[in-house]
Amino acid sequence: MVVSEVRSAAAERSPIRIGVFMTLAALGFAALIGVIAVADADSTGAAVGVGAGAAFTVFIAGGTIACALACLVHRRSEMLALGSLAVSALAIDLSVLAIWRDIHDDTYGKLTVIAAVWTLFGLLMLGLVLAVRPREQLARALYLGAMVAAIVAGLISTWLIASAGGEVTPLSPFFGGLTSIEDESLLRPLAVALVLLSTLWFGALAASRLERR
């Protein structure tokens, strides 16, 4: 009896249940705020723009959510999957809230952009986890290299955004809101990390396919 109760409690706290709860909570909040924002818009055109913006945000982050849930189902890189779900949920809810309230606070904007950046890098890392099962030395080296490159690129991007000058909003990366980069010496390492991430990602994929022959 006691053993069954322990197993039941452990199942309720399983990573997949936690991930699903986080996802539903974040999407439920985004849906509520999105509907309120559309209803609160001044005109029909503005309402369509608000609704499209909210939906676009959810669909962009949805790729990371889908990969994270797939990793949790297959019990692969569960901590990475849960972390990616958390930043994706944060990016969605902060963005939708900013669309509704037209928030221009600098700290709020930076936090939203940083969450969006890690949502993107989370997607790249989780996609590699799902696509590759590195068993041989070459595939494993390329796989680990791609993961390290993604983390380094994410950390550099986070620092550049956090230290940027000018008004930073959730749409800054698309409309040039990062007007002043404090440490431009990090832009070259960031570019190198991105190049290595892209090449190592697909290199690991190719090497893993060779192992299956």
C-alpha cells in the first residue's frame, strides 16, 4: 500500500506531468490575455494586428514547446526540456502581455528578449537531441560541440542584450531597438559560435546517420 502511494506521488511529479502543466498554464494565460487584448483594441484593424501578433508569438515558441514535450515523453535531456519549456512560457506570456498593455519598460523588454533568445537556442538544442543519438566518437564529439556552441552563443547574446543601451522592447531584435551595444568585442565571438553551431549541428546529424548503416 505504501509502495503504491509512493509510486503514485512520484508519477504526479514526473517531468512530463510538470512540463504539460507548465505548458497549459502558460498557454491558458496567453489565451486569456490575448482575447482581452483583442476585445480591448481601439479598432478592427488594431484588433486583427493584436490577435495576429499574439498568435505569431505562440507559434514561434510552439516549436520549442513541441520539441521539449517530445523529449520528456522519450525521457531524453529532461532538465534541458523543462528549462526550455520555462523560458518559452515566459517569452510567450511576457510578449502577449506587452502587446496588450503596450509596455515599453527597458527591464521588461530586456527580460522578454532574453527569454525569446533562449527559446530559440532551446529549440536548436532540443531539435538536436531528438534528431541525433550519438554512439560513436565522431558523432558524439560533433553533438557535444554543437551543444557547447549553443550555450556559448546564448550566454553572449544574453550579456549583449542585458548591457544594451537604448529602449529595448520585445520587438527590438526585429526593429533595431538595440541601439547601443556596450561590449562590441563580443560580437565576433558570437558570430563564431553561431557558425560553429550551424555546422556542428548538421555534422552531428550526418555522422549519426552513418552509424546506423
